[in-house]
Amino acid sequence: MVSRRGFLAGTAAAGISGFAGCGLLGPNMEVIRDSCTGPSGECTIVFENHGQSGEVRVMVEHRRREEGPIIHTDSKVVYFPGGEKKEVTINAAGPSDAQGYTVGTENV
């Protein structure tokens, strides 16, 4: 089962600290939908950038349990135009015992 709780909590915290630190410059990403085809398959994620254009590191974090610790991370740096939606495919070559994943981003 897919867990988005960690990602949403991180996004909310980043948004709050962005306002506090005037961090509104750069991309401001929202996950529209995601789909992974297993621990050694591909993840396809659709993002919408509500901020400015820029590079973003897209991360898929694999977990042994849905809410467990991160055991492996796959990432890819992608350029996102401001105000647009974009689909990203990332090779999620996680360990075979991974049971859950979260998707996240960070500005580069």
C-alpha cells in the first residue's frame, strides 16, 4: 500500500518554513498522482509546480514497513517549468524486502 502521509507532512512543514524564511523563490511542487510497479520497477509521478522554474530532486524512498525507516532512496534531478504539470519516471530499484514507499522533492 502506498503511503503519502510522510510526504504530505514534509510538504506542509516545508511550506510553513518557506513562509517564515521568505523561501517562496524556486519550485513549489505538488504530487498529483504516483504509481510504482514494485520494488524493482519504475515509478511514474505527475507533479505540478506552483512556483518558479528550477531544478528539483525527485526522490522515491523505500521502506520495509509502510511507516518504517527509510532503507533505500532512488533520486533524479529534473528541471520543472513554473506553473506547469510534468510527468517524471524514475527507476525505483529498491530492495526486494521493501513494502512501502513515499515520493518527495527538494529544490536543488
